[in-house]
Amino acid sequence: MILVLSSSLHPDSRSRILARATLARLTEIGEDTDWFDLASTPLPPCDGATAYGDANVQDLSKRIHQANAVLIASPVYNFDVNAAVKNAVELTGKAWTGKTVGLMLSAGGQGSYMSGMGLANSLMLDFRCLIVPRFIYATGESFEGDQLADESIQQRVNQLADETARIARALAS
Ligand SMILES: Cc1cc2nc3c(=O)[nH]c(=O)nc-3n(C[C@H](O)[C@H](O)[C@H](O)COP(=O)(O)O)c2cc1C
């Protein structure tokens, strides 16, 4: 099973459009999927103490734990992923151990292309995650309303979904 984690808290998020497109592709190729949206299922700020007992935190931890791979969609905020996804990783920690992880980013401009590397490094070094070496990075011109409207980004969505599924299946067998 592959979990798609959408982390933008914006009501009209573009990274959520990427996440939904990826979910659709995974379904198309016959993968079992799960979906978690931090905008509709809020998590408490990580305090390193009582927040771990929150029901939504425990639910997300369980879903990450059960997944063979996790595909994270995030906005680029200040040359990084947003605070919501960092907070989610802080809260769920060890559930990420050994997971295959792919990243898709929505940004305001082309210059922040490397913004996912901090999260990728932390997942690799902290939790021995295997990072799929195929990112999606899209800016505003790739979208029309609530739709993805860029064939090259759609191709990248398909490649990320296909490659993640292939790696996750290979590692599970
Ligand atoms: C607080 C904040 C910081 C941002 N920082 C960057 C940035 O460093 N680089 C960039 O390209 N875009 C930046 N943006 C633009 C967002 O990445 C862009 O609006 C993106 O579409 C947001 O993703 P979302 O639509 O999924 O929420 C920033 C936006 C906000 C609100």
C-alpha cells in the first residue's frame, strides 16, 4: 500500500492537486493506496511529550507504519517544505523507518528547486528511508483552477508513481 500525504494547509493548494494526480495514477496502475491530508486532519504542534497521544497523530503513525511507501506533497515555504509536514514527521518519527519516500513540491518560482533536500536528508539519515530519485517540482503556470494543466508535469507524476510502486514492490518481495 502506498500512502499519499498532502501537507499544504491552503484551501486551494496546488501541491494537493499534485497529490491527487499521483493518487489517481497509483489507482490506475492497480496499487492499493491511502490518503492523508493535513488540511482536513489537523495535527497538534510537536511538543516532544503529550502531542504523541493525539488521536490524529496515532492514526497517521499507524498509516505510515502500514505503508510500503509514502509520497509527500508539500508547498515550498522559505526554501524548505512547509512547517506542517516537518511537524508531522516530528510527531510520527520512527513510523518512517525504512520507508520508500517520494517528494512533490509546489512553488512560487523555479529557483527553489532544491527545497526538498532538507526533508530528504533528514528522512534518509534519521530513519534510513530510501528516497525515490525523481522529484516533482511545479510552479503556478502548470495549473488551471483546480486542475493540473501541464503535460510534462503529468508525465513526471506518472513516473514518480510508477517508480515508487516498482521500488516498493521489489523491496516488499
Ligand atoms: C510563507 C510562504 C513562503 C514561501 N516561500 C517560497 C519559497 O521560498 N520559494 C518559492 O518558490 N515559493 C515560495 N512560496 C510560494 C509557494 O511555494 C506557492 O504559493 C505554492 O504554490 C504553495 O503551495 P500550495 O499551493 O500547495 O499551498 C512561499 C509561500 C508562502 C506562503
